[in-house]
Amino acid sequence: MGEIKVHSHSNTMKHSITELQKMFEGYLAQIEVPSEPERLYTPFIYSMSGGGKRLRPTLLLACYNLFSDDLAQAMPAATAIEVFHNFTLLHDDIMDNAAMRRGRESVYAKWGVNVALLSGDAMLIAAYRMLQKSPVKQLPRILEVFNTMALQVCEGQQYDMDFENARKISVVDYMRMIELKTAVLLAGAAETGAILGGASDEDCRKLRRFALELGMAFQLQDDLLDCYGDEKRLGKRIGGDILEGKKTFLAIKAMSMADESDREILRNTYKDKTLSDESKIARILEVYDRLGIARQTEQQISSRFERALSQLETLSTGAESAGVLTLFAKSLMGRTK
């Protein structure tokens, strides 16, 4: 494979997020997955075609496109990230005993544990095989980024499971967990795109930081919406985290601020068999409202979001050319302005 030509920044053809998504979907549609054995590959195809926003591959392509035009060079790595992401969901659903994924049956519910495990394994291997198709010159670096990211996602998942039985978790512990479980995948995508595009080490670092902070803001917003979102707009029930007794940012923050009687409510409400789901949710939200938890979560989201955007201001490509990433960040957070 020849050298990749990195065009000067000024004449790089910039694509919109929607264009990048379309190009990625087009590339994905052409990938051939074996048909046999059917129970290994059908779930693979099923999970890859289940919609999803394609955030990570789109981010990878957008970061690449800041420095280079030839998007074909970045497609295999973008696919590897998306296949890896979907692999983690297959195994997550087994661990969480989840019957649904993206509004339809999970692979685990449809085919059972053994199929979901093995299909997931095949997806992980396929992700590495895709990554291998990247330009030879950058392969050692992007493999290093990919491997670190993949292992950190596993660490994040383990911390998440550990937290279920832990009595006390600090906000710092929680932030570290979501950084590993959610944000590093976005960060790995951004950094890989930048490396493949021929960005300087400094620009690679900034784009990684941008994606990391954005990923944290995104997860915190997810926590907030689960308690205070609009059911119609979200398309799912509000209060799921409360009913599961999940230790989200809101729950941990509330525990750290509550007095003993409120702590008792926070600790035990979800287990109370005498209460209806509605009553449980209302009781917890009452404590959150008293402590101003929503406002504090919003402040945390805003500061992470601002920190993410500030990384784009000093890129060597000029802040203006990173406009596509600003739009990506805003659309991810559901912001219109």
C-alpha cells in the first residue's frame, strides 16, 4: 500500500456529519459476512443492522477528514470500531439479562446465551481483521490505541458490576467508571481518525480529549434524562435507573449530600415491595428535588461539554474547520444552539 497523501488543511474537502454517516453505511453494506455456520453469523448481521446512530465511526471519519480527503483509507478502522462496539453490546446484554436492544429483541433473548457469546467473539475477531486493512504505516499506532481502548472498556464494565454491590461509591469513582465504560470508545475513535489522517501528536491529543469530555457529558446526560426526561421524546419509560437501584451520578451525588433519613429513602425505596413503581420514582425524585440534584448534574454536564469544545479551538487546522465536530457534539447532546 502506498503512502497516504495528506492534503494541506486549506483545501481538504469537508463532509457534513450526515454525509459521513451515509458514506459509512454505504461501505458497511458492501461488507460480506459468511452465511455458514448460520447461527454464528446471522446474529452478527442482525446486531450490525439494528440501527444505532453510528456515532463512533462517524466521529472517526470526521476527525480523519480534518486532515485528509481520502476517506476510503479510514473506512476499515471506522468499521472495526463499530463492530467492536456492537460486540460489547452482545455481551453486555447477557450480563444485564436484557431482553431488548434498540427496540427489538436482543441477540441473547432471541438465540440464547451460547450463541450471543460465540457470535460476540466472532465480532471481536472480525473487528481486528477490519483494522488490519488500515494503511500499514499507521497500523502499529492504531493497534495500540485500539487495544488500550478495548481493555479499558472491559475495566469499565467490571467497575460497573462491582458498584452494584458496593455500599459506598464516590463521585470520583463513578466518573472514572463512565470514562472507561463509555467515553474511551469515543476517544479511541477520534484519536484513530486523527492518526490515520496524519495529524500531529498535539492534534491527536486534543481530539482525544475532546471526545473523552464529550463522552462523559453524554453519559451524565443519559443519567439525567432517565430521571427527568420526556417519555414521549425518549421513547422509553422514565425512572428505570431508580427502579433498578442503579448507582448513577444523581444517586451518588444525592447520597453524598443527604441527611440520614433521606439516605434511608435513597437506599431502600427501590426494594420496597409495598410501593408501586410510580411511588418509588416519585419518592426518590422528591429527595433529588430537595437537594437540587438535577441542577448540579446539569452543571457537571455543561462543564464537561464546554471543556470538550474548548479542545477544538486550538487545533492546527483552525477552529473553523472543526465546525463539523462542534455540530457533532451538539447533535450528540441534543442541543440546537
